[in-house]
Amino acid sequence: MAYKSADNNGNNENKVKKFVNSVSEVAKPYIDKATPYVENAVKNAAPVAKDLRSKAEPVMENIRTKAEPVVEEIISKTEPVVETLKTKADPYLKKAKKATEPASRMAKIVTDDLSENAAKKAIKSEIFLQYNDHEIRSEDILEKARLDYINKGHKLSEIHDMQVYIKPNEAKAFYVINNQDTGRIEF
């Protein structure tokens, strides 16, 4: 509770300062009009200006002193209203939070999936098939199958699906493209 009181004192000081500043803003046009007269008075009668300042300072201090309890009273009257609003708004905030939880979970899942997919794409992988005295990369076999298909008069853009079956003992690979066209390559 002492922490709250200290916090309120800090808030009260800020509010008093804001109030005093707003009073100063209201008085500014009048001060601006009086400035030439004051400057003239300072030139002609420095003691009068000093006297005016010494009389204005207590008035401003008096305003500050009188304003502080008013500001404190305003704060004390508005705090219960603010607390009531917080209490009344709390169930709605909880409902809103509960309603957004599925979307939040889905966003996390999607983000995790995207991160995982990005990581998979970032990994450079190669598969080598070694048999007897032969060695060939799987990507080279796929590329030879695509070229063989294209050399038979088809277009690369026609390939939507491709399976490759490797027979290392025969040094051959058989392919099926789009579940209908077949072919054979040697490596």
C-alpha cells in the first residue's frame, strides 16, 4: 500500500505541474501584452520591477498551494471510477483474450511450420549411390531422367510428378512421369 501511495504522490506532483502549466498558458497572452510596459518600467524604474516580481512570486506560490488540494480531491474522486471501469471491463477483456487464443495458437503453429520449412530449405543435402565401382548423385539421376523425357519430345513444364527406381546391379534407373510415361536411363 505504501508503494501505491508513493506512486500517487508522484502522479499528484505531475498533475499539479500540469495544472500550473495550464494556468501559465492561460495567462500567457496577458503576459505578452504586458511585456513592453514591463521592459519600459525596468529601464525607467528597476526598483519598481523588482518590487513587482517580489509581489508576483507569492501570488504564484499561493496559486500552487491552493491548487494542490483541488487536484488531490479530483484524483481521489476519479480513482474509484477508474477502478470500477477496470473491474467492469475485466470480464470483456478476458472474453476477448479467450476468443483470440485459437488464432494466437494457430499463428504460432504457422510460424513454427514456416520456420521449419525455411530451415529444411536452407539445408543442402546430397545423396550418393555407390555400387561396385560406380558412384552417382541422386540429383544427377533425376536430371538424366528429365533430359531423357525431354529428348523424347516432351516439355519440362509438362512434368508434374516423377518417380525414379534405381537398379544399381544393372547400372540403370527407370522412371515414371505423371503416372503414365516411362523411360530408362543408364549411369
